[in-house]
Amino acid sequence: MRTRRLIAALLGAILLPAAALAADHPSYGPELEGFDYPHEVRRFELVSQGQRLAMAYIDVAPARPNGRTVVLLHGKNFCAATYEGVIRALTGAGYRTIAVDQIGFCKSSKPEGYQFSFAQLAANTHALLESLGVRKAAILGHSMGGMLAARYALSYPEATERLVMVNPLGLEDWKAEGVPYATIDALHANELKTSFDTVKAYQTKFYYGGEWKPAYDRWVEMNAGMYAGPGRDRIAWIGARTSEMIYAQPVVYEFPRIAVPTTLMIGQDDRTAPGANRAAPEVAKRLGDYPALGRRAAASIPGAKLVEFPGLGHAPQIEDPETFEAALLKALAQ
């Protein structure tokens, strides 16, 4: 009996600190229930792949409209809400601003058995914009959203006024560079390890050059909170399938076919390279060289403009909003 009590006490000593650490950060529902967005969240109902789904989005009208619309596409570890400051700057300059949560992400539906592709997500986004009467818009995508924005511009050039890619993924083909394939089961097992601490450690290293600011915590809690909530396993399966999508559907080879005015905005300290952790060391060290990748991409897209942000990383719109927003408004005005 005494031995059992001793074991129980030791387990309690181990588990209580872990529970206390978990309690320091919020958990959210599978559709990000409990996390507040800066503007009213609306829902676009659609049928896709035989399922009734809903896309969450923000649609903010400016006080003094200039007649133009900007659509914001989030990255894999981000949401429409992450564009809070960008929305404020754009609407202040007269742009109607629509920020979308893609199917499978954030406040949108989390379907089972969904075949994720950039073409499908682009089609969903196009259907949403048509339902809102938006015939032409500037399309801005960050990170994974940059890959999606490129696919949107390739699929719907007549509906794309301008393409803006902010530190997009997919400026290199990781498979061709030597990153081995990971099965969706393996990716799922890795997604299940997601926590506030793992997300923060990854973003500190790759996104922000090793420097962390307390303002970033909110966005990590937003992302990690869904993995701490009741939809954890569903979120992890979607995370695995969308990671496979990013790896298996490169868009870089199609950059020469982009036929709309394009601006690339690149934080020069970014070293993001999905899958680098499973590549050989000599492969991993050459991946994610965003200064070189940005220049190469700009050279391959007809007429593309390149904006470089020295000292900024993967998310310049979060790291230095003032500098980023000034550059964005200048690019949109061209």
C-alpha cells in the first residue's frame, strides 16, 4: 500500500506541473470557438466534394470606398484574424477588405475525407467572391496562402487585379531538392505533438530570427489552442493532409505563366522550409534561403516587382506592421 501511495505521489509531482503549464494557455473548439475575431464573422455555405460546408470570412467596408477590393489568404499556421492590422490599414485607405478562413482551417468547416488541393481551395474562394458580387480583386496571400494566391491568379486571371505574395511557401520544390516524402499517417503523428511550446519554438527559429515578442503569443495560442481542444484529432488529420498538399503540389514551375501584375514581399531573415527536419543535413542547410528564393521568383514572373524587408522574417505584417503596411499600400497603388 505504501509503495502504491509513493508511486501515486511521484506521478502527481510529474503530472501537476504539466497540467499547470497547459492551463496557462487557452483551448478552443474545432471551429475556433472561443477565439474572438476583430470583425463580424460571416459564413458562406457551399457544397464541395459531396459535403455541405461553410467558409468563415470577414468582409470590412471602408468609410470612404475607392472602388477596389483586396482579398487576404492566410497561411497554414494563421487565420483571417491574423490580418487585423492589415485590414485596418487597407480599409483606412479605402479598400473593401475580405479575409477568408479556408475550408479545414480556423472558423471554417473541418470536413472528414476531404481532398485538399490548391485548385480546390482557389475554387472555393472564387465561389465565395462571386457570391459577394466581387468580380475582380487584388489577391494577397501569406505563407501557404501565397501558394494559394498564385494558384488563384493562374486559375482566375480575369478575376485577379493584382497578385501579392508575402513570404510565400513553394518558392522551391522540396521534393526535387531532396526532402523525402512523409506519409499522411506520419504527418498526423507529428501534428498530434503540437502545443503552444512547439509552435512558439518553431516560429521563433524560422519566422522571427530567434527573437520573440509578447505580441506574437496571441497568434500562437490561436493556432495551438485548437490542438488543445475537443477537435484535436480532426485538426491533426487536416493539418497532416494540408502539409502533404504543400509538399506535393509545387507551383514554382508555373510562375512564368502568371499573367497579372505581381508583387513579391519578402522578409529577408525568413528560413522557413517545411520538411527540412526530415532531410539530410546537407540538404536542410540550403533550404529556405528567402533572399535568393525571392529574387529568383521575381525574375521568373513576368513584370514582377520585388519588395525586400531587411531584418524581418516570415511574417513581416506581424513583425513590423508599419513598414509592411506602407509598402503594401504603395504596391497596390501602382
